[in-house]
Amino acid sequence: MTVLTRLRGDLRRRTPVSVASSNITPTPTVVTDIAIYPFVGLIARPPAWTIAVDEVQAVLEAPLGEIAATHRLETFQRPRGPVTTDAYTLAGETIWGATGRILADLLERLDGDGA
């Protein structure tokens, strides 16, 4: 299965998806001990998102600058002990963990000074 096929499935999309970048640093997950190989894709914005609820918790939309402005390091309590990681806030939701690390890498690459 290709990444594009997986993205279309997770977002329940059949429209074209274009890859803009695939050189974001692979990110290990703490819970499952696997590596996520992220990429940036461009898709046409639908009138409403339909997601695969077993794969995607939510779709949050905002300008990257708005997200970057909320960056902080935050400590979360995990079963194996506290973990300090990149965190962001958007629409009252905290974005952290693997998603937060991927977002930090993307913003650093776009901004060039570490988000």
C-alpha cells in the first residue's frame, strides 16, 4: 500500500493527492515502538471532512503561523514516566506526541529557525 492510498483511505477521499515533501525526519512512537515516515501532501479542501474514525481522531485546520505561535515544551505523564515533548494548541485541543514532533520538524523546515 502506498502512502497516498493510505491517506485517501484515512480521509475517505478519492480525489487526487499530491506529495509536496517527503523529507521530514522519521518519528518514533513511544507506545507502539514503530517509526512514522511523514510527508506533506496537497489536497483539494472538501466542503466537509469524512474520516476513518479508527485511524483519525480529528481534522483541525488553521494557518501554520497560528499553530506555530502556540508551540511549547510540555511534560505529560505516561505509564513509563513523564515525557517532555513539543506541544501546540488548536481549537482547544492539545497536539503532542508523535504528531507534535512531526509538526515541530515541519515548522522548523519551513521557518528555518526552530518554530
